[in-house]
Amino acid sequence: METRVHKGPLVIGGGLAGLSAALEAVPVKGVSGGVLVVTPAPLLDACSSAWAQGGMAAALSAGDSPQLHARDTEAAGAGLVESEAVRELTGRGRETVEWLAGLGAPFDRAEDGGFAVSLEAAHSIARVARVGGDGAGRAILSAVVKAARAADHIEIWEDGRLRALVTDETGRVRGAVIERTGGLVRVLAQAVVLATGGIGGLFEVTTNPSALKGEGMALAYLAGAEILDPEFVQFHPTAIDAGLDPAPLATEALRGEGARLVDRQGRFLIGMAADSDLAARDIVARAVHEARASGRGAFLDASKAVGAEFDHAFPAVFAACMAVGIDPRVQPIPVAAAVHYHMGGICADDEGRTSVAGLYAIGECAATGVHGANRLASNSLLEAAAFGRMAGRAAAQDGDVGDVALRPLIVGGDLPDEVMQALRAAMTQYCGVVRDAKGLEALTGVLDDMAGLYPFAVAVTAAKLVAHAALARRESRGGHFRADYPLSKNRAQHTRVRLDIE
């Protein structure tokens, strides 16, 4: 195996979190060199950040404040939000949006020149900064990609997959094994920053790139890092139900504009009140799931609220609908609840530090405590950029690689395609919007069998972390709903999982 010694941070992932970290990880004299960014696909491809439609939540209007934003975030998180982390996040809202705007992100503007904001579910005030109605993710990331490509201190590999974390005899992370065309490369670095995204690819119905299978979380776990709350998966209630993989998304901003969820007879799914469909995502997702399971069907009707304005007000959703033969100006959009975001992940602080020295985690693969049991809409892009920047600065200050003894490697692998599809089907059937002990026990049995046949398949490790934690949490809270334990316990407690590798 080829070995490369990199004097500087190694960032795995080229989404908003990873590139924000890379931009801020400028060389520190006598401490670090430049940044090496590794991503398995060209920048902007197969990346959840680029697919985000709604925008970035931040206190930007005169009637809003970081404190109010924090209060809404904690309310959505169902008792598991870490208050200090949330205050840090919401307090950096405006500066983060302005930093991105300074890089060229073309946020929509109000008549007075300020940032235009829209209302999304569970926010008490309009505070989501958008781009072109529903194109925020790609527009923001495009500006960040341009800045990263122009930065002298950043080197980018756009053909590398993470296969293992390299640790020394003390357990400190010293680098990573990267698969590139032609073989494996062991990259030794002063710090490794994981920005590997979520777990949508573990499920059959998801709005995420299917390549995202929780590999960063699984490999961090195998390296000894603590995993926090892996059972909490957020299902977006309005994925466009057209049989596509991944499923196109109908942004929550549509409901903010007055679009309504109805069944095939036109009856409201949740309630008649104008704001009924803007309840927390877990509530709306269960209503959509129940309507489909009962045969009533679930549809998002924007014909009155948006109508003829659809093609320019929400161009991405309009194009996705028209591509599958749906004209959303006059037809209700068939929708389904789909895996959209993982609140759990690698336990990390607001600077990305994990329980393992030398290892940082940011973005969706991290669990910083700001999302709790249920993410507040559009907080994820803010977290990716704000905490990504902080992690980049911290990683640049980390120690040198040094000459140390390394532990033997266990290099991760993939499942055969047909086995991966079976895993995805089982996760959707048994660990979906509604769960129970019988289904989860069946799922853990399936996954244990797969682990026996494919012991190095990291997707199985990631799925087992989610499934076993879901089975162990005997209550319903936020995105985790147990039909056999429909109530929440009086005291909210985190799930913490760590592999004993001593």
C-alpha cells in the first residue's frame, strides 16, 4: 500500500461542511500545512448539500433573534437538544449567511436589500434564507466550491473513497486509507475531518444520494469513537412519490406558501387550520405514512397556493414533477415520507472534536446535539457551514503526524448489489417511520446474518448501529416512533454507543 504523509488536515467529504472546514483550515506556521480534501465524486455531484432546497435558517429579520431561533430549535428537538451547542449555532447565523454571501452565494434579497426569508415548519417566524425559491443548496455550494478550487492551500482528490481510519497504539487517529483508481493509499495526516454525510442510502426510499451509507459513522465507531443517538432518523413528509431512487423532494417551503396535504378525495391529512401542515416533521411524516398505508393516498396540493407561478417560484420542484408527468400547477403531487436526515452520528462538539484524538466530525455524519430527536427545518446547512468553519480552524491547530507505531488495519468493503438492496428493503420495512419490537428484532437478525457473511461491509455496521439503538429505545420521541411504545418517557436520555477496542 502506498503511503503519503500530509502535513496538514485531511478532510473526507466535499459538501458544504467539508469545504467550509477546508477554507478555514489555513496553514498555521510551524503547525500545519495545506488541506487535502478527498471526495468520491466530482464536487457538486452525489452530495446532499447540493440537493437541499429550502435554504439556511438564521435570525436575519428585525423581529427575529438568535435566542428565538434557539428556542424553536430546542422545541423541535424533543428534549435531546444540547442548549449550549444550539446557542453557539444560532448565535453564528447571520455571520455565516454573510460569509457565504461574501463568497458569492446569491441569496434572495428583499426590497430593502436585506436577506429575504421564508417560513418553514416548526419555526415561529419566517427565517429561512433561500436562493431562487428552491435552489439554495446547489447555489450556496457552487460558491463554496469555486472558492475552494481557487484557494492555494487546498488540494482536492475527486476520486477517493474512505476505506479505513488509521490509528496509532494509543488510539489516536493518524490518517485514513483512501481507495483511488489503481489501489489503496494510506494518507497520514495531523488530523482527519470526517464530513461524509448521512445514511439515506441504507434505506429504500430516500431523498439523499444513494451512495451515502453511513460509512464515516461506521468507520469512526470501529476506530473507537462514541456514536450518539443513531436511532433518530428524520423522514421528510413530501418526497415526490414517482418510483425514483433517490426520490425527488418537494420542499417544505411549498407548505410555507400555503400548499396543503390531502388524500385522494381532497380531505386534509392533518387538520383544516392553515398552519396544520407546518407541524414538526415527525408529525407530518407519520400522517403521510398512515394515509398511504390505509389506502387513502397522500398528495401535496399547491394548485391554489402557487398555481401558475410554480415554474419560476419553485423551478427545481417544477422540473422534477414535469419529468414524471405531473403538472403541479394544476395537479396534486403524490408524496411519500422518505429518509431525509440523520440526527444521530459521531458524537462531536461544536468544533468537530470527537472522543478520539485527531478525529473530527462535521455535517450530517456528526451529532453535535443541535438537532436532538428531530431536526428543525433548514438548520442543517447552517450547522454544516458554521461548525465546519470552526472545525477547520481547530484541525489546523492540531499536532504534527510524528513517527509513531500504527495499529493493524481493517479495511472496509462493499456489499454485493443484491445484498445491499435487501438491506435497504429491510431497513425501510422494519426501521421506517413507524417501528416496533417485532420488526426491529427481525431486522437485527437479518443484519447479523449479513455481518457474518460480509464482516468488512461498513454499510452493515452503520445499519446495525441504527437498528440496535432503535430496538433499545422503548419510547417514542421525535423522529423515532415505536407503535408498541407510543408515549415519551418523562426523562429524555441520549443513546451512547462505543466499541471497546482495547
